[in-house]
Amino acid sequence: MNNPGTINVLLVDDHPVVRDGYRRLLETTSEIRVQAEAGTGEEAYRLYFETKPDVLILDLSLPGSSGLETLRRIRCKDPDARVLVFSMHDSPLMVTRAMEAGAAGYLTKASAASQMVEAVREVAQGRSFLTPDLLPGLMAAKDRQPDPLRALTPREFQVFVRLAQGQAVSEIARTLNISRKTVGVHQTNIMHKLALRNTSELTRLAIRCGAIQA
């Protein structure tokens, strides 16, 4: 039986060593308990609805269904889900996409370990949390030219990222559970909206905008 006031956490990262380290960190506190762990988006989705944690800590870089896709699926079914994104991605683009998808907080893996505990407490209380190191980039992004990727729908953005990562159409179709023809339509729309001529240009744009790392 859970103690009153306990914050139950589902920790999602594809590296067991990372999960182990942060589970140990979180459980040094008296009120946080990691009740379940997952290494893929599909497993995270299933465990979320089996365990109904107070806070879901979610990495964005996951095999199969990405963290962003998993976040959207969970929030679509449970709009009250409290999700803290924990990622190596610190680009304004990824932070903005995650928050738009329903994340309550965003923490980079370069942040001080103590900020993880603070972030979990804030999100559990229904508040938002961004690590201070993200703010300069977000503020600077507002002063730059409009983000070209804003023209993409959420599904087109998913396909865009996977194409930029070098995934084949058949692999994208299988992962997103859509037909190859649908992926092809999305690819055509992406190239048209972004005025791209080939995959090399698409990949360079993804790197420049921070959607993937070089």
C-alpha cells in the first residue's frame, strides 16, 4: 500500500544504466517512489495505464514509438497525465514541440541531478517546470525568423524526423502503424511545404532546426 503523500513515478529511458542511476537518485528522497520502468514507447504506454503514476518521466529518444509520439498518445487518452520530459535534446524546437504535445515540464540530461527531484515535485503538484539552461535558447528563438517546421502537422513532423534519421518508408510505416502509401503522401507534403528537393536537404534542415543531432 502506498504511503499518503508518496509521488509514484514511471521512469522511461531506453538505457537501463540511466534508469538505475535516476531511480537511485529519486528514491533518496522520502516521498518519491519509482513504481515502474520502461525502455520503449510501447512499453511506456502500456505501463502508464496499468500503473497510473503521478508523474511520467519520459525520454524523447526511444526505439520504436518515439517519446513525442508516446506523449501525444498518452495525453490524448488521459488529458490529465503529468509528463516530465527528460532528454538530451535541448533545442527550442524540441522543447516547444514537447510542451505543445502536453508535457508539463522539460529537463535536459545536462541539468544538475538535484533539478530532477525538484522537477518531479513541481509536476506532481500540477505546476510546470523548465530547467534554467533552456530559457536563453527559447528567448533567442523568439527573436529569430519563424521556424519553418511550424508548417508541419504533428504527424508530418513525426515522419520528417524519421526521414532525417535515415529511416526507410517501410520502417516508418511499420513503426507508426500506417501504410507505406500514407507515409509517401506525408513525405510529398513535407517536401512541398518546406521547399526541399531531396533527403539530403531535409536532413540538413532537421539538424539546423535541432530536430535531430548531427
